[in-house]
Amino acid sequence: MALHQSARWTRVLAIFVLCFALRLVVGLVIDATVPVIKRVDVYSDIAANLIRGHGFVVEVNGAPITWRAPLYPAFLAVLYGLFGEHNGTAVFIAQTALDSVSAVLIFWMGTRLFGESVGFFSAVVFALHPISAYYSLRFMPEPLFTLAVVATTAAWLAAVQSLRPIAFLGVGASIAVAALVKPVA
């Protein structure tokens, strides 16, 4: 049993590493060949003001922002606190890691529903998807939102298969997290 569990985690780690490497390569190719405007919206400014202690604002002493969800600026603020403000490399690598976790969940769902080869193929196709990789380069919430939506879908699949009430609470919590990234959830 322990060996089987270890093999499963090794496979999950291998999927993560493979998808991380593929997404990194695709993102770097896009970054080298296409002009990417990385800081487009106010998320980066909000994050910088959060770590400076000015609150959830775009400008110092400005009005608090009520038209942007808080989780992505908080995510950026953590990255800024660790690696410096507006660090595009840190954001790209962190968002590539988020995408790789999404790929692992896609692998899990595909495997659960259709078999391991479908799960593997689906994860790799996601990792190679150029538009998704493009968003990994930008200071935008799409990678975090994608993870939240994929996690919600995976939670729903697990809940439907187990029929345990606590699993459905997990679905609700996952939807709440997704809404904190983008209210459209």
C-alpha cells in the first residue's frame, strides 16, 4: 500500500514537473517573440500599496478599490514581499506553478473519468496552450482564477463520486475562493 501511494505521488510530481517545464518553455517563447504588456491593470499597484501598508488602493491616500476582487492582489503582495515589487520573473514562475497545479488537477479528473492516458494528454495539452501561457506572463488573475475553477470542478467531481456532505462543503468553499479571485465565479 505504501509503495502504491508513493508511486502515485511520484506520478503526480512528474506531471507537475513536466507541465511546469512545458509551460515555462511556451511562456518564454511567447515572451521572446510577442510584445507582452505585463502590467495592464491596477492589480500590481494595489499589491504594492498593500505591502507598503497603504491598504487596498491604487494610489496612496486614494479611495479603497471596490471593483477588484482581493485575492489576486493579495497573491501579488505576497510575491512582492518575497521577491520585490513588480518582479515579472517571480510572477511568471509563480503563475506557471499555479498552472502546473491546474494541470495536475486536470490529469486527476481525466484519469478519474476516462483513464490515465486521457488525463495525461489533457494535462499536457493544457500546459502547451499558448493563450493560457500568455496570461502566465501578465500581472492578471487568469492563472489563479483558472486554478480556482479547475479546483472547483475537481471538488465537484470528488463530491459527486463520494456523495459525502463534507465534500459538497468543499465545493462551496472552492466557489467562494474563485469569487474572491474574480467575482464572475
